[in-house]
Amino acid sequence: MKFYYVYILKCNDNSLYVGITSDIERRLLEHNAGKYPDAYTHSRRPVILVFYQDFTEANQAIEFEKKIKKWSRAKKQCLIDENFNKLQDLSECRNATHHKYNPNKGK
């Protein structure tokens, strides 16, 4: 069975990089070897693998990667730390017009 991996790397400048691959060991070696000079991680080596999630369906992995690339650093850090309660709190809509925060909503 083939697996697809969505992963997060911590770069030497403390930034986080999100990627996708079908061979996580090879891809980590490529990042650290600087195989692609135009890549985000090239000037931020060495990198450390801090999170990965495997998928059996490529489309699920692609969707998850797209989703977490849009997340704030705080949300990504919660995922890395497996702090799912805080991740849920950070994901909650806090707009004043949201039904939870608007006492006039539903009247």
C-alpha cells in the first residue's frame, strides 16, 4: 500500500514549512541536502521533521496540506504539540457577528 505524507519542518530560522511527499525519509534528506536551490528551506537548513500525518489517498493528503498551509503558526504549533483542545479554540470563529458572540442573533 502506498502512503502519502503531509509534514511540517522546523527550519533553522525557527519558521515552519508544510509539505507533501510519498517518501518522507527521502524528502527530508533532499531538504537538508539543499537539492532544490529555489526551495523555501534551502537557505533555512538544517531542517527538523516535527510533524507528519500519513494518508492512503493522495487527494486527502493534498487537501490536508492545503488546509494547514493556511493556518497560523499558533495553530500549526498546536498540531505539532498534539494540543487539540487549544487547536479547537484557535479554530473557532470569534467574529462579533458569530452566533456565539452576538446576543441579538436568533431573536
